[in-house]
Amino acid sequence: MRLNMPISERERSVPADQRLVSATDTRGIITYCNDLFVEVSGYSREELIGSPHNLVRHPHMPAAVYAHMWEYLQAGKSWMGIVQNRCKNGDHYWVSAYVTPILDGGRVVGYESVRMRATPEQVRRAQALYARLNRGQPAAPLSEKLGVLARFLLLPVLAAVLGPALWLAGHAGAGIALLALLGLGQALVTMAFVKRAMLKVAMAAPKAFPASWWRAPTPTTAARWRVCSWR
Ligand SMILES: Cc1cc2nc3c(=O)[nH]c(=O)nc-3n(C[C@H](O)[C@H](O)[C@H](O)COP(=O)(O)O)c2cc1C
């Protein structure tokens, strides 16, 4: 793992409406970069072309992120992720990267990465996740896993225990009513979860969905999401 130092805490801005593009051969050696990639990196084109792509690696990026990326690419699949890169002078920038294999006659001859500026929300979540990975902790905290488990198991378990218990105690009507109520509650919780998951997909790739299909959450809803563990 290459350690590029020093680093500053300064963030370099990436224009919102432009893309940083680079391509590599199958070993990750840079074969192409567009002008914006060159400019933001702080390196000259001559320094970049022919160098391994980890030239721009930021030391805060967990090794697991790149292992995941290479696993996808080598399986012939595209990979998307939030990446922090280091500039030549130690500054950094955050991008949302889309990396794909380049095919020639069905054979992989290299890879290409197209990057756009990451949103503050993407950066916040990536920073939290990468800090966990760098500390050797699992990607999702236990509280988050328990939250997901509770959301999908709490009501069915209550229904399974209390419904028959009421029935056996001679309150069959109440048992059935409770089962129906908890079933309805679970359906509403699941619908809210699915709706939110779909909204997040739309927010991550807004241009892929017609604007009429979805509406971004209000600032209050977005803030509530941030407080909740179920992201
Ligand atoms: C097309 C392509 C683009 C890449 N872009 C970056 C990048 O922007 N930043 C980066 O650190 N690594 C990038 N990589 C991954 C590097 O090749 C390397 O795996 C990574 O920097 C980890 O380096 P390490 O092997 O020293 O840990 C890219 C790889 C490919 C194939």
C-alpha cells in the first residue's frame, strides 16, 4: 500500500459541472487523463501518464475500498464509490467515481474512471465509514444492525407471541385484532423503508430519473435521517 505524504487539511474544490477522467491499463498504470484531472491533481501530465494510479492515493482511504474496486473490475463489473484523492501538494478533493472496464473485442484492455464532485452528504457518510474501516471496525455499527433487525423483526415477533397467547387465554378476538394491527404496522414500516431506499437511489443518480418521479427530502427530513441510525 503506497503512503503518499505529507497531507494538509485543505480541500481543493472540484467544479460541479465537470468530470475528472482518467484511464489505465489492466495493471492500473495511467494511460490517459483529461485536462481537469491534471489540473486538480497538481501533477503535470508527464508525471501522471505512465505512473501507477496510486500516485494520487490519499492515506486516509482504506485499503478495503480499493480491494473492493479491483475485485469488481477484475470480475468485468463496474464500480462506484466515493474517493478522496491527494493532490501533489498534500491538499485533497472528494469525488464520486464510476470506474468501468474498457473492452476491445470482448477482451478487457484497461479501465476508465469518470469522477464528479461528491456532495457534502456523500463526503460526510464516506468519512464516517472510512474512519470505521481504518480503525478495523465493521462497516456498519452494531447499533445500526440492531436497528435494522428490530425494524423487521420486532412487530412480527410480538405478533407471533402475543396473538396466540391472547387466543389461548380465551381472548381469540383480541388475538386476531392484535395480529392484524401488528401486520399492518409492519407493512407500513416496510413501505417507508422501501420508499426511502428508492429515494436514496434517485438522489445518488438524480439525472437517471425524471424529476417528476421523485422529490428530494426537505432539510428537516434530511436532518432527521442523519440523526437516525438507519441510513
Ligand atoms: C481506472 C482506475 C482509476 C483509479 N483511480 C484512482 C484514484 O482516483 N485514486 C486512487 O487512489 N486510486 C485509484 N485507482 C486505484 C489504484 O490503482 C490503487 O489500487 C489504489 O490507489 C490503492 O493503491 P495501493 O495499491 O497503493 O493501496 C484507480 C484504478 C483504476 C483502474
